[in-house]
Amino acid sequence: MGEFVRKTLVGYKEIPGGRADPECTHVILTMKEYEEQLRRIAAAEQETQATKREAEKAIRSAKSDAQYKIQIAESEAAEIVADLEGELEKERQESAYQRGLNKNLLRIAKERANADRKLKPKKRTYWVLFGISMIYSYNYEKLIELDEWETKFKEANILLRPNLKLRISFRTGYWEAIILHTKPLDVVPPEMRIQ
């Protein structure tokens, strides 16, 4: 074991109290002891480097495993979402099909009920028969203030404020409708004329 010494002006002086002596400033080792210390230091440094490499390898492996698990989870989630979207689309198509069937069944039931009661559907008259191309809910003054007046509406026959005013014609015995529109009406179709 090394000698515990104190440095003096002329060299080193051994301290009788050894390592615990407060005057101890140096330790003198034999060559064998010094080489053993160097060997232990080198071994400790190698062990530290090996531990560090193993830790880095373990971290890389853990990151790789985590990334793989994330990719597997994302892939499985994407498959589940795709399956659910497929099922949803099938349900939408089935629902639309069922609504169509229901609409047809209602129409057929209504037609049969009307036939059983010997009712005939009424003919409907649309504004198109009179040459009306659209209905505008306000008055003429607001209509001509629209930006589209010159490009879209000026040449069209537009029904204004579609609140019909009815009056009875004592001459014909029919109701007469009073409507406001922007252009003259077309000729009355023959089937609508009074005979």
C-alpha cells in the first residue's frame, strides 16, 4: 500500500497518522500499485462505455418497438374505420331503398283508396301555363333594384307578391284571380277556356 506523506521544501516526509492525518498532502505508490490503479480506471471507463452503449441500444430498440406498435395500431384503426364507413354506406343505401319502397307503397295505397272511393285526381294548373317563369315575394320596385334585374329578370314574366286576390264573376259564375306580373300572359289554353 502507498505511503502517506507531506510535501516539504526538500522533498516528502512520511506522516505517522496516515490518510486521516490533516497534514497529508500526497500518496506515494509503488509502480505495481500505480499500474493497478490505471488498470482499474481503464476497466471502469470501459464498463461505463459498455453500459452507455447498451442503454442507447435499449432506447433505440424501445423506440423502434413503440413505433412498430403505433403503426400496427394505426393500421388496425384504419381498417376498423374503413369497415364502419362501408357498413354506414350500406345502411345509407338500404335506407334510401326502403324510403323509395315506402314512397311507392304510399302512392299505390293512395291510388287504390281513391279507386275504391271512385275518386279521380284533380288536374293541377301551374303558373307555367300562363307564361309565369318565377315568383317574387316583394313588389316591383324592390325587384328592379336587384343587381340581377338587367341580366336575369328583365325579360322574364315574374309573378309579384303571390297573394292572389279572388273575386266572383257574376257574368260567368266563376272565380276570377287577380295577380300582378311583369309581362303580358300567354294565350289561355283551349282546355281552360269557358265553353
